[in-house]
Amino acid sequence: MKNKLFGTATIATAMAFGLPAMAQSPIKVGFVSTFSGPQAAIGEDMRRSVELAKEHLGGKMGGKPFEIFYEDDQFKPDVGKARSEKLVQQDKVNFVAGYIWSNVLLASYKTVVDESDTILISANAGPSQIAGELCNKNFFSTSWQNDQTPMAMGEYLNTKGVKSLYLVGPNYAAGKDMLAGVKRTYKGKIVSEDYTKWPDQLDFSAELTKIAAAKPDGIFIFYPGAHGVQFVKQWAQSGLNKTVPLYQVFSIDAITLPQQGDLALGTLGAQQWVNDLPNEANKKYVEDFKKKHGVYPSYYGAQSYDAIMLMASAAEALKGDLSNKDKVRAEIKKANFKSVRGDFKFGNNNFPIENFYIQEAVKDPQGMMTVKTIATALKNAVDPFAEKCPMK
Amino acid sequence: MEYLLLQMLNGVQLGLLMFLLAAGLTLTLGIMDLVNLAHGSLYMMGAYIAWTLIGVTDSFVLGALLALPATFLLGVAVEAVVIRRLYARDHLTQVLATFGLILFFNELVRAVWGPAGKSIAVPGFLNRTIEILPGVPYPAYRFAIIIVGAGVAILLAWLVARTRLGMVIRAGASNRRMIGALGVNIELLFSLVFGLGAVFAGLAGLMAAPIASVRIGMGDDILILALVIIVIGGIGSIKGAFIAAMVVGQIDIVGRAFLPDLLKTFMSSSAASSAAPAISQVLVYVLMAAVLVWRPTGLFGQRT
């Protein structure tokens, strides 16, 4: 009896002393992106935005300090999976975020959301599988489902009266989703649909020669980062820029424009976030980013900024106590924060229901290349895979 | 017809770039009996050195011309410091040591030039199209690659077939021990051949740079193709490397340009367009296997 009492007392004391100690332990955020190799510029833009979010939050979420563990996926699915494993098993992070590439996300997905029951917030990749049958209560997106952005482009091309389109994209999960997406909405004639080797093919001579011979009204491409730079350059070198206009998703942005320069002027693309969207959160984000780094942020950065702000909103509501995962998920699902794209809601598959805009590549008054909004293509769009997701 | 010609030109351009890389590789393997996996690193270094020199001189042509002797010196230095110690060792040791060199060069580039990769702009006077036939435009820069590549191939053919150095090189490729016994300075020859291989690799790297950006590991993918080419062509044979490179270049383009349409005649459109890149990637290896069954030493291989 005495022993038992003593035991209870010990536990009680331990708890009494233990709890404040736990309250002081920081919130841990794992962030997986590409920080080396040809696509490292994208990872850098995301890291800068995460750091800016941390600064805007004063380094705290729900009154607790938070730490960010950056991991480099080296642009390889197997490395991304191994790094994600390290984050959830060794560092025991509260959230995993990031992921540029759909194939990297698909490889890491089960490890994070199933095996270790950790909340994953994708700040870019949105493969159709995860939006549909593989949807999971632990997965949230602050970006889009892959098909949606090209769907917005397809809608716009219909209204613009573009009669025929030549599709080119890389042969991997996202490339297939993107080309399928534009085909969902575009009503004109698809001249051809070409896939190129990913990621090692950077020479598009054969494809551009085919396009020149096919004489379409427009080219639609999806080539993120370094690949977009090369495609636009080679499109211009081949002289096709004078005859066939280029329509794109994720191929001409704040990261690629410094290298594409004037060659990209006037090209149109679709996006759910543009740097000139008129809301307070966005103004603050874009202005502070530009002040700090001298360049415009990209949607990769905006989505990463939102991912951190989303976590912070949940931590705020729970006063920093993230021990009950059901409560954390419920708070995240509310999307109760000021997104830089404007307010949005999560759908049943935890992808945002949001607007998509058409943007044009232009020069700003200082002569720097950037993009500006010229139209709204889709309003409160739900992705086409939401109905395949069994979650309600 | 014009379309066919343009696609063939694309294949020739690709083939010539790969030939430049394969030439050095086949010489080192044929004459020096050295498996050099780090050849792709020399390709990468050529591009990075050219990027720096183009920045310094503010001229593509000048920077590229200066980069060639620089890669030659780099090749000679690598040979003197590392490669020379490997001649007497077996192939496994050479593979391990030169693989180490790949890691070394990748990290060196990361430390010196940063992880992000660089881009070299196409020189102004080539940033346009030329009409190879009336009304048939072709990018001038790609045409320039064909001219330079073909020029180097002719120079190399002359060097190997008509000069004393070439004679020694050919002799070395068919019987290495004999030329040593005949009093040829093997050490100097090996140094020269390795340096020459480095120059060709560097030239290929810097010419490919404006098309495919300058990045860490850019030589690793293309090295595998270069190895396939020298195996098809026959180890040690420049002529074999040239013919194999041309064939592989054409196969790659055919796989990309014509295979999807061919597959679409009997498959669904979407199945065909995703199967085509996979099949075209495999075609080159199928060719290699076929050649090896037919001629185990390659098309122009000397040894049995």
C-alpha cells in the first residue's frame, strides 16, 4: 500500500515536472525539398519562404518555439523516401512538409502518413493517386492537384479560340497528370502528345522539329525548373517563337524567368497564386521576400509559406499542444489562416478548393522579368479526383 | 522529306557530341587498358571551366577556346596524380578509383561553383536560325555543333591515320606491349592520349552546355551511352566509335520522333505515347546486345 502510494506520487511528481518541460520542447517541422543539383534553385526559393514565415511568426507556433529540419531529396524518389523516414523515425517531427516532385512524394507517402501516422503537408506535388483512392487523413495540400492548373489553361485556350494544340511533357507521374489535365477541358484538336525522358532529357530538338512539321496553333508544355529554361530557350532558338505561341504550366516562373529573360515575354500560363494577388497576406509576403532577396518569390515559395502558416494556425488553436493528433488534423482541416492566395477551404480529399488565374510574363517597372494576373480561369475549383477519395 | 532531313540532322548533332566523348574513352581503354569512369567528369569540368572563362572574357568563342587547353592540362594533371598509379592494377581497382574521382569532381564543383548549376547563353551570332534548304530553318547553334564536331572527327581521323603519333596510337591499340618493346616512350604517350581525351570530353561538355545546362553530374548519364558506343564500335577503334555514335544518335532520334507514331498504329494513343520513350531508351542496349552476339569484339574491335 505504502509502496503503491509512493509509486503514484512519483508518477504524479514526474508528470508535474514533466509537463512544463514538454511544453518547452519545440515543435519540429521536417521539410523535404531539392537543395542540390540542377533543380536546387526551387528548393532554395522554398527554404527562403519557410524562413520568412518563421520570421513573420516570430519563431513561435502557438506560443512554442519551432525548429525546421531541412532534408535534401536530391531530386530522387529513393533518397526522398530515405530522408522522410529519417524525419519521422529519428527526428520524430510533428509535421513533414515540402515535396516538389510527384514521384518523390509518392515514394515517401506511405512511410509518413501510414507507417508513422504523421501529418504531411505537400507544398507543391499533387499526384492524382493521392487526391483519389490513396487519400489519407494525414495528408493535406497547400498547392493543387496536378490536373487542375492545366485544366485552367485548357479552359482559357477554349475562350481564346486556339484551334489545335501540341502537348509535350516529361514521362513521369506529374507529366502524365498535367497532360491529362489539359485534355479534360480543352475542346480543340490535340495534334499530338509527346512524352520525353525524365529527368535526363534536356535536349528537345526532335520534339521541336516534330512541332514545326505539325504546325499547331499552340504548344502546351509542362517542364518545371531547369527543364523549362531549356525548353523555352530551344523553342526560341528553333525560330518557332515567331510562328507557334507557347502555353505553359509550371515552366515559366520567378525561378526560371531570370534565365529565360526576354524570350519568355508575353507567354501565358495558369497558376493558383500570382505575386500580384490583391490581399494583405500576399502583399506582406511578396514585399518582404523581395526586400530580403532582391527577387520575386515563386508559387513554390508561396505554397511553402502557406504550409508553415497552416501548421501555425493549428498550433495556435491548440495552444501549442500537438499531442492529440485527431485535434491537430481537425484544426488543420479548418484552413483557418490568411493564405497568400486568399481564403480557401479543404475538400473531402484535403486538397484546396480554390481559384486559378491566367498570368502573363512581363517586365516590371524596374525591368525585372515577372508574371502578372490577366484573368481568372476557374473559380472555387474542385479537383477531378475528389470523388474517388473515400473520405467524407 | 524535309522533316526526315531535319530529324536526321538532329541525330547527327547528338551523335557527334557523343563521338567526342567516346573518342577519348575508347583510346584510353584501347591503348592504356584503363577503365576510366571519370571521363564524364572531364566533360562536366570542360563545361564549368568554359562557363568561368566565358564570364571572364565576355566572349563565348574566346572562353571556349581557352577552356580547351585548360581541360588538356587538367587531364594531364589527373593522369599524373591518379591515373598513372592504376595501369598496373586490375580493372576492378580502376573502376573503384575512377568512381572515386567522379565523387571528388562532383564535390569539387559543388564547393567551387555551388550546387545550383549554371547556364551558358548561346553566343549572339548563333542565336538564330539558318536555312539549310530554302524555306527549311534549322537552329544555327546546332548547325555549328555539327560543323565543329565533324571538323574534330576529320582532324582525329587524320591524326590517327596520317601522323606518327597516330601510328603509335594504332600500334598501341593492337599490341600495347610490343610498342613498349620497340622503344616508344609509353609514359609520354599515355599522358598525351589521356590529355587529348580530356580535351574532346571538355569540348563536348562545353558545346552541350547551352543546350543542356551546366550542372553537377551532367557527365554521368551521357557516360553510360559513351560506354555503349565504344563497346558497339569496338574498343580502341576511333572509326568504330564514330560509326557507333552516328548510329546511336540516329536511333535516339528515331525513338523520339517516329516510334510514337509507329506505335499509335496498333496501340491506343496514350499507351503509345508513354511506351515510346521507354522503348527508345532500351533500343540502344538492344543494338549493343545484337552487335555483341554477331561480333563479340564490336564492329571494329581488334582483340579477340
